[in-house]
Amino acid sequence: MSVPRLVIAAPSSGCGKTTVATGLMAAFAARGLAVSPHKVGPDYIDPGYHALATGRAGRNLDAYLCGPELVAPLFGHGARGCDLAVVEGVMGLYDGAAGQGELASTAQVAKLLRAPVVLVVDASSQSRSVAALVHGFASWDTGVRIGGVILNKVGSARHEALLREALEEAGVPVLGALRRASQVETPSRHLGLVPVAERGAAAVSAVAAMAAQVSAGCDLDELMALARSAGALPGAAWSPAEALSPTTRDRSPRGDDGDAAGARPMVAVAGGPAFTFSYAEHAELLEAAGAEVVAFDPLRDERLPEGTRGLVVGGGFPEVYASELGANEPLRGEIAALALSGAPVAAECAGLLYLCRELDGVPMCGVLDAAARMGERLTLGYRDAVAVGDSVLAAAGTRMRGHEFHRTVIEPGAGEAPAWGVVAPRRRVEGFVQRGVHASYLHTHWASEPEVARRFTERCRTS
């Protein structure tokens, strides 16, 4: 695999990584290049802005959820056929999973991708000290190659001159300098940026402003030259078909007798503004396993897609849209009936809330005898989990890594048959398994365990 690539990192969160990375993606795409967008870590929201900037699915590279060995193959899958790949980092350059060293950090991903790093520095309250900061980051790990700096929030031409002079002494190229610009700011709320799907034209305008600011303030030719300095990556790109077992890949989409029971089962996947969190590889794995994947919007559609045999409801913000979701009584009834029939239903986080009896007092689907409400504390972090019993997603004993990211509380937190036993960082059980339903707070990445997609699709075919 040989794709020109850059990793956009920063000393800490809040320095402007998303603005610079998204702006670069859009600026290079405007030049006619096919740009592959990527995000380090589990975050779902930034990839939405990346997709808007490039016209391609934003893809996550998470060494904790998927393992370091899958980072380069998943990158190659997303970047196949592209002219350039831009990877936005997470938190500070060297920040990773708590207590796990460099695991899941931007630095680790940059090394796994053999990619040069562009450090975005918030220069708003410093001048010559910027050289010491950059020198420290560049020398901390010699396996990380910092190829240049983009200065953000520069106050004036004089301020920029002082910063450039200091960095020239440090021997680190300045590849761009950006002034403060309110047009590129994106609104936030309790879980971070407001997703693209909720902002419509405002998101389009924000991305255009990012592209204009980056084009005016950065040397795109030098950045492209730096991207081209990345060497070839060993190994093959990941493939959803190859990731599944030979038995699954070779399965006929129709039964031996040619009847509908053996046809590609339809899996309805919730989308729209309330359910924006999903990894592109999940749908690709379902399709490779033999499913027909069809999207629907629980805010607008009063019925599931005709012929639905299974349902996937991922993450998002049902708490923001609780009244609208509750008002869609016909769809809530269809989902409850589907679950009652024993059809496979996979729900993560927001999907878990949607299946509850109520959310903040508003009626939901009533599949689970549990009540959800907004809480005061943010629950955030990686989790190591094991399947407590058999379900439509996993056989008992299956180990997976997940990520929790919510500010809601569910009572009770687990059913009589829990979905997962969380073994780290704190032992507990959580989630629900009943009939064909698997509902949990844990976000998982199915590329780490493709059997999940095969198992779910087979259950859809036979239920």
C-alpha cells in the first residue's frame, strides 16, 4: 500500500485539529484530489465533518478497539484508490488509553502508518516559547516524525513573524499560519460537537469556511510534498469479505431450493439526525455476510423498510429528539413487534435508550423493561468485555473491546441475561439479552470480531 498521507496532531485537545484536518481535506478535494478521511480513536462526530469535506466515508483508526495489527489494513481499505489520506488525531499527540502507555494514541497510529505528523499549535498566548514546545514534542519519541507545524489562532502579522523566527531556530518548518475566524467554529453540547446531520446547511458553510481559511493560510504544495514522503506500508488492505470465514464468504445468497428463506435478509439500520453514530465497516461486513442493508430514519419513517428481518440501532442523540421519537408511535409499535417476534435486534448506546420503556419520561419502544434518563455525570472510556451468554451477536465467552460515551442512566443497568460482563476497568455486568435482542451501552468495532456480522446475518436469515 502506498498512499500519500498526513497525520494532523496537536499538543492537546482544543488546539484546532478538527478545523485544520477538515479544512485540509476540503481544500485538497477542491483541487480535484480523491481524499481519504480518517480519525484516530472511537469518535463518531468528527468523521461526519470529514465525509462532508471529501464526499467519502470518514473512517476510524482505533488501536484499542481493533488492535494495532488492524490499523494499517483498515487504513488501506479506506484509502484504496485515493490520491491523499488525511488522518485527524485524538487529544494530545501522545495521549492514549488510560494506563496503557502509547496504546491508541495518535503517536502510535502515526508510527503504525509510517506517516509524517503535522503539529497544530495554539499560538494565542505565546511567541518564542513555541519553539520549546515543538522541540519537546518532536524529540519525545524519535519514532514519530514531525514534519512541520501549523500555527493556529495567530494574533497579527507581527505575532506570526515572531513565531516563525523562533521555529526557524528550532529547525521545524512552518507549513501554515491561521488567524482566528468565527466562521469555522462549530457548536458543541454535552457530548462534543453537534453532528453534521443535525446542522444541514450550517455544517456545509462551516466546512467551506475551514477550507477557505486553510487554503489561504497553509502551503498546500509543501503539505502534499510531505505527504508523499511517507513510504509504502507492508501487507494488504483489509477486506470485509476476506475478514469473514470461508464458509460465510462462499454461502449462496439463496437457499438450495431457491425460496425466499435463503435470500439476502434485509437488515434495517437506523439513521437520520437522532442516530448518527456508526462505523462504515459494520454495514460492509453485514453486506459481505449476505445481508441487504437498508437505512431508515426513526424521526420521519413510520414503518420499517418492507421485508425487514433484522434491526441495527447504533449511537446518537435520542435524548435531544426524545419528543419526536416518542411521537412516532407507529414505528415504535413496529419495532416492538419485530423484537417480540424474536427477530435479531442489535442496539448500542442510543439504540439501547430507544428500546427502553421511556426516556426522560417520554415513551420509547418498550422492548426493554427499563427507564432511561439524562444524568449529571459523563461516562467515558474504553472497556474490556466478555459475552455473558449466547446472543444474536456473540457466543458466550466472546471477548471484545468497547467504548462508552454517554451522559444518561438506565435503571436497571442490566437485565436478567446481561449483554456483557465488563472486566476492565471495573468488573460489572451491563446491557440486555432477551429473545433476539442484544442491547448495550458499549460501542464496539465489528472489524475486530467479524464473526459478529456473520452470526447476526445468519440469525436474520433463519429467524
